[in-house]
Amino acid sequence: MANSESLANVGLIGLAVMGKNLALNIADHGFGIAVYNRTGSVTQEFIRENPSTPGKLTGCETLEQFIAAIKQPRVIIILVKAGPAVEAVVDQLLSAGLAKDDIVVDAGNSNWNDTIRREKQYADRLKFFGSGVSGGELGARFGPSLMPGGDPASWKHLQPIWEAIAAKVDPVNGRPIAGAAPGKPVSGGIPCTAYIGPNGAGHYVKMVHNGIEYIDMQLISEAYYLLRHLLGLSPDALADIFHDWNQGKLDSYLIEITADILRQRDPAKPRKYLVDSILDAAGQKGTGKWTAGNALDMGIPANSIAEAVFARCMSAIKDERVAASKKLKGPKAAAVKGAKAMIEAIRQALYCSKICAYAQGFQLMREAQKEYQWKLDFGSIAGMWRGGCIIRAQFLQKITEAYQKDANLVNLLMDPYFRKEILAGQEQWRQVVALAAKNGIPAPAFMSALAYFDSYRAAVLPANLIQAQRDYFGAHTYERVDQPRGKFFHVDWPQADRPQLEV
Ligand code: 6PG
């Protein structure tokens, strides 16, 4: 048996791209790491390809060797496909001799309910911990945003590794600190990770991150589409606009890569832009759908997040849309005069819609903490999204500040900064939505965000009529404006002149 000095600080199972990159990131920070992959040749190749890392990489052929190679209590990160594979790996680890105080960290995009269940299921055999990891391949390699959830004692073991490998932001302005390279991690700065809460809290917050990612992407693609159809601009000209927007309040990773994407020529047809060769049918793996489904389950109006999921569903029925386009004629998009003003209006529409989208995501987490008895720190969550993750944006510094000022903020729209911003942009936002409707250009996320804003700020909504209808056909009862909440009434419709009965 190896002496404890030569044992690895941590283990990692699953050497697909994310696993490999996370392992290299961990090793770059000086931690010894044992790695295992189901297909042994992948492990051997990985070790061969990475001979010199500051921390030692130990490739293991069997799970028994793997377990023996890690210091106790063991911290083992698993990066396998979310779903039954997670349990299969944990069960194999148990058969191979994992101890009761060892910690298994599921770093995949697992459903938070599975994480809650698994923590209980394995409670007397090991410590099951869940962590969201965002940032794609490059994030995993040079600094992801990490959203850990599980028991606080396990977090203490994971914390030094997670804080070392996470992306870092500048403590003064909250901007990501760039410059990490193989073997040269960034030092200093605030790590984009912090303990989120027990059991499934980390995976839940990662799911909401992804729901927001969906709506962010949908809004950007609608802005692109409106600019293109209303102003007839080329992808290169559009790339300049997105590049320009990235210098201001919309500064974010997704805007930055959009500019890059729009400039890209098609390698197969160099005279064409690649974006024009890509089929308009979006894929999805399920985290957006989970977010929207959970919003429905909890009764939280996250309509724009749901709209972004439905927009992908609509995009996917390409053949049906092509057939419908021949029969269902709408208005011809008219060329718009005043390109400069229109570009600015679309920027404002994007910005205001984005504020609403984040307001919905945070509202969802506010409800979830009640539902699952968590105590979420929204300032800290916004803070860890400032760097490393897909939705990283300068904007998140403002959200961090909003929740630092008022941890119990009811809705982001009620924060003085965001209130001022959205009130200033609403006129142009309305103009863009009206123009989209008038010209028959689909802009479901812009429209749904505006509907969210107008509904949220409405002291009175037409739900009185819905309640009347429900009472009429099903005696479902209603509350009255002149009576305390919680007192329910019914009348025998249509003879509403008969005395109403309190029920
Ligand atoms: C991230 C991403 C990552 C993944 C998405 C893609 O935070 O790094 O969100 O988790 O790329 O899950 O999701 P879809 O395939 O559903 O778009």
C-alpha cells in the first residue's frame, strides 16, 4: 500500500471532455488526482498525453486501484451522463470498497430531485454530494462556475479544491480575471463558487442557470433576427453591432460569442456565412424543460423561461413550419428607416427583456428555498455567475449588488437600479415588440418578457373574470375585493341578484 504522502488528494471518474479538463484544472492547481474511466485505454491515453502537470495525475485501471490511490476520507468527483449512470458508478464504487465517510461529488447536470433522493439513498454508506458545473469545456479546463450542494461537512473537504479551480473575478469590479493557461492558473480574485445549500440545492441552482441560459440565448437570437429582417444587415455588420453591445451594459459571454459566430465563414462554402448554413432546429437536453416544469409545479410566473423552451420546440418542427409557411401568409416585413435608432431600440428591448428573465429565475429560486427548506444567498449565487459560466455577464455584478443591498428583495424589478433601467428602456422595447407584431416577425421571448413586465406591474388583472367563469360553470368560488383574502363566495349563476353565499 502506498504511504499517505504519495496518495492523491482527490479522484475523478469519467474522462470525457469535461472530466479530462476538470482533472487537468485540478492538477494545475497542485492537487494530486487519481483518474479512472470505464474504458481503460482512455485513461492510459490521457496520462500519456499529459506528462507534466504541477499536481500528480495517477491513472487507474480498476476501481479497487482507484480507491486505494486516494487519501481518506476520499473526495471522488464523478462526471458521467446524468441519469442512471450516476447510480451505476456509485454502486460500483461501493462494491469496490468505498468507506462510509467518503464523499462522492456528482458534477454532472443531474436533476436536483435525483440528488435529494440519492443523498438519502446512500446516507448510511457514503456521503453523496451534488455540484453544478458551468462553463463548457474551456470553463472546466481554466475556471468554471461551481454550484455545490450537500452536507456542509462534506463541503469542507471539497471547498479548497473547488475554490482553487473555479473562475475568479476581480474583487473591485466583479469582472472575470482572464489569462489562465495550461499549468498557469490565475491567482487571486474571488472564486466563482460558494456553498449553496443542502442536498439538491447546487443542482437546482445550476438548473436555473440553464433556464436563464435558454432565455438569454433566445433573446439574443431574436435580436439578431429582427436586426436582420428589419434592417437587412449582413452577418458581418451584425457581428459589429454585437461587438459594440458587448462594450456596454450587455457585456457578456453569450453576446461576445455571438459576434464571433456571425463573422464565421462556412468552411465548406467559404463565400457563405456559417450561420446561414446551420439548420434552424434547436436541440435541448432537458435542463430548460426542468426549469419551466418546476416553475409550473410551484406556480411561479417564469413565462419567458418557458417561452424559450417552447421556442426551441417550435424550431424543431422544421418540416411542419416549412409547409405552413406556404399556406399561412402574414404581412411582408417592411424595410425600416432610421437604422441607428432601430439598433438602439433593439438593444434596449434585449436589455429590458433580459432583466425580466433574470427576475423570473431569481423568483423561482426564492420559491424553491421555501419548497425545499433551503436558505439561498442570492447575492452569492449572482456573484458566482459573474465568471466561468455560460451566462457570465457584467450585468450579474449589478444583480449581486442588488441582493447584497437587500437580501429579501421580492423581485429584481423592484431593485432601484433595475427599476430605473427598465423604466428608461420600456418605450423602445414596446416599439420593437409592436414592430415585430406588425411585420409578422416572431419574437416570442421579447413579447413574453414585456407581458411579464406589464402583468407584474398591474395592480389589477382580468383574473376576476376567470374566477367568475370558474364559479359559473363549476362552483369553484371566488374572493371579493371588499372582503379579506381567504374568504370565498359563490352565487348561483346567472341569477347574480340572488344573495351570494359565503362558503
Ligand atoms: C453550462 C451549460 C452546459 C450545457 C447545456 C446545454 O452551463 O456549461 O449549460 O451545462 O452545455 O446543458 O444544454 P442544452 O443541450 O439543453 O442546450
